[in-house]
Amino acid sequence: MRWNLIRSADWIRAYFRLRSKWSFIAGSILMVALIGWSDYLAGPQYSLLLFYLVPILHASWFAGRKAGILVSSISSLAWLTSHEL
């Protein structure tokens, strides 16, 4: 059983190693768009502010600091836009 877990962990590491930084950035921006849309639909009664951390951490971890700063800037604009409309 342990051998299967080790092999699956290696497969997951290899999967993420083969992806480019731009694919992680694009995925993070897509997540921000979905969270922003959900935040807009939820209205002012509910705040989805903490969910914006997931794409920021995703971009920072897999694509680096500059990507994290880019996604955090986009997240702040999405949050502001969803609450001002």
C-alpha cells in the first residue's frame, strides 16, 4: 500500500514539474474570475474575501513571487469591482 502512495506522489510531482509558469498563472486568474463572479452573485450579505487567497497562494507557490503579486493585484481589483457594482 505504501508503495502505491509513493508512486502516486511521484506522479503528482512530475505532473506539476511539466507545467509552465504561465499555465499556473492562467489557472490562478481563472480562479480569481470565478471567485469574483461568485462574490458578485452573493451580494453584500456574504463576503468571499478569504477565498481569494487560494489563487494567490497557488500562483505564488508554483509560479513565483512576481506571479503572486500579479494575481493579488487582480484579486483586489476583482473584489473591489464585485462590491462596487
